[in-house]
Amino acid sequence: MTFIKKPFLARVVDALKDKEELKTPVVIKHGDSMDLEIARLQNELAEKKLPEDRKKIEQQIKYLEIGKAGEQSLLFELTNSFLPIMILHDVYIEHKGLNAQFDFIIVTRKFFMVIEVKKYYGNITVNEKGEFIRTVNRGSRTVFKEGMYSPVRQVERQVEVLRSMLMDHKVIERTPILYAVAFANEKTVIDLKKAPNNIKDKVFRSDGIVSFLKAELAKKSPMHFFDKRMQDF
């Protein structure tokens, strides 16, 4: 979507004042793009007759449902955080010929935060080069191991698009934009022992998001926003 400032908080404009009255999370935008795509694929599936066509679409639906479950897991953690934050879920931005799809953009009193959600089976290891490797074990035997595109680089690109857009629209000047990658499978083991420091503090499981936000909110920031200022974003 094209950036327009006011609609982001149009649903809560009457509830917020220029004070620090916000105490709990507010969801400004609920995600629906996955639901729409799943519904489209289900309709397409109903029209397909060839087994190979049906199998391909069924696999696409499965991946989308896994992704949706991951995002819902993180949304649950955020909405039950008891933090004064505003949550935008599933946001699409186009700016200067660039585009980015955001799983979550969080507005806090001190910073913005972009969160990319991943839900994979298996464990994740990040080596000293910052490379992400996914491993699936069955008992003591490794049955699957592969490298994957760095989700940290993915979210860094999203931040670049968001920062450019917000600065060009004079929405922010000094406001920090933090970012992180959240793995939503509660059984996933994340090995960051050898990971570079610039990755270690940006990767965690979904159930670690509240601790992360609390720690960042406790730090000093060049900005501190009251409710109406948060609303104006």
C-alpha cells in the first residue's frame, strides 16, 4: 500500500490523548493477506482435476497455513505482553520503486520495531559467518540439512524501505528502528554460540519477544512519545 499517515491509527484516534494513558497493546492492523491467498488457492484447488496440479496447490496452502500459524503465535505473545505498544500486522509498503511485506511493525514510546516471523521444522544453527543452517533430525540421525537465505538480511532490507519512506514523509528523523527475527516453532532449538554479535541479539523464538521488548524499552532513547504522538505515526 502507499503510505498514508492517518489511517494507521484511525481506529483508535478517539481512544488516545496526548498523555501516557496507553498501558496495554493495541492492534492497529490485523493481517488478512494470508487468509485471502488461502481462500483463493482453495477455490483454485476445487477446479483442478489433474493430481499433479492438486498436489502443487495443496503444498502451497500447507506452507501458507504454517506461516499463518507462526504469525498468530507471535501476535498472541505481543497482545498479551501488557506493554504500551501499537501493533501493525501484515503491512505492505511501496516506496521509490521498492516494496516490502512486513509481518509486524511495532510502535513503542521509544522506537519502531520490525519483526520477521519464521516457522520451520527442525533446528537452526548460525555459524561464525552469519550463515543460517536448518537441520532436521530423526532420533540421533540427521535426515535433512540445508543452508537458507539469511532472515536477518531479509528484515534489514525491510527496515531500509520503511526508514526511507518514513523519513521522506517527515514522519521520523531520529527515531530508532529496531528489527528482529522470531522463530515460531516452540520445539526449534536455535544455536547462536558461533554467530556474530550483530546477529545474536536479533534472533530468538517467539516466546522471547516480550523479554526483548522490555529490555529495549528499559534502555535510553533519543525519543519518548506520548499517546497522541504514537497515534500520529
